[in-house]
Amino acid sequence: MARVSVRLFASVREAAGRSDCDIDASNLGELIESMKLRFDPALARILVGREVDPESVVILVNGMNIGRTPAGSVRLSDGDEVAIFPPVSGG
């Protein structure tokens, strides 16, 4: 298990009720499951949305967008930083 820093932004932060946390997880799938159980159901709905549409939420691991990569296949190591935020739109 790795100790990972998680940063939450915009509506994801509002749903969690906080801007950051540390979570123990071996891969991103475990981290997401832990967050679904640990925080408000509003955050769980956002994270479940990624399972249906990977572009419904943006997840960066150490600055790299995981895009459509299955969360369970993204391995985590001690000290990794995961950032989660809604998709960015521009105009």
C-alpha cells in the first residue's frame, strides 16, 4: 500500500467538503473506492460518473492525465500526488 496525497478542485472539492487528503492505496481504483466510502455521497456520484464516462472527471497522477486508462491499472507509489477535478471547458 502506498500513501498518496490527493488534491481536489472546484465541484469535486465542494462535493468532498475538503481540498485535500492522504489515502493509502496500491492503485488508482483502490483510491477511488476508498474515497467513495470515506466522503459525502455527492463525491461518490462524481467518481462513479468516471466509470461511465472517463472524461466526466479529470484525474492526474503526478501531473499526467490518466484519460481513459482503467483506474485499477494505474499503480501508485508512496508520495504520489493525485489531482481530481471536473473537465475544463473554454470558450
